[in-house]
Amino acid sequence: MKDKTNEAVVHSRRSMVTGSAALLLGGVAGGAGLAAAAAPQHAPAPPLPWKWTKLDPDEAGRRAYRSYLENKG
């Protein structure tokens, strides 16, 4: 059996140009496909100004502390 680790690999200029052109065309086709994809629809935001609500500082602190413990940080 021959050991092929020492053999030189020959690449021609034509094969390099062909490979580069194929890569370029693949990138253009992929980019065109992504550009043609529809953007996701988002729900409209509620009108401003938002309704003001009074917060209880003790209850907000309790909820924040519990959320920190339950979600591990």
C-alpha cells in the first residue's frame, strides 16, 4: 500500500475559480432566500400614556426576593 501523506496535491487555477464561483452563487442564493422571508408580525403596543398603578413597596420586595430564590438568581 502507498502512503499518501507525502504526495503533493495539485490545484489548478480553473478549479479554484470554479470553486469560488460556486461558493459565491451559493451565498447569493442563500441571502436572497433570507431576504425574501416574511418578517414576523408583532402585536401593536398599547397607547401611551399607560395607566399609573400604585405599588406597595413591601409587596414588591417580597415578590422580588421570592423570584430571586425560585429562579436561582
